Amino acid sequence: MAKKIKVYVEPNETIDDCLNRIAQMGYRPVRRIEKPVFEQTGTKDEPVHSHQSILFECVALES
């Protein structure tokens, strides 16, 4: 089975930059997972949507 890695899109990085970084590492993305990130601000108990966390599951390129 091919080796899988997980790569997060870093803050202040575009998705294109992340995909280029994955290609330079010798991998290709096979799955994209987006999850909302919530933060509690102020005195309210309700969380506020902060940003999306984007994760790519990648497998090694075959030679």
C-alpha cells in the first residue's frame, strides 16, 4: 500500500501554494477535508466561526 501523509494548508498560504509544496515533496493529493474552526470571544458562551481548516491526504507519486 502507498504511504499516506496529511498536509495542512498553513496560515497565510494559498491552496495553490500548498499543492505546489505537496508536489515538491513527491506526493499527490487524493482527498481534501475542510473543517470549521470556532473560537470563543467575549463573555458569550456561543462559539464564533473563525476560519476553515483545510487538510489534504496525499499518497506518494509512483515512479
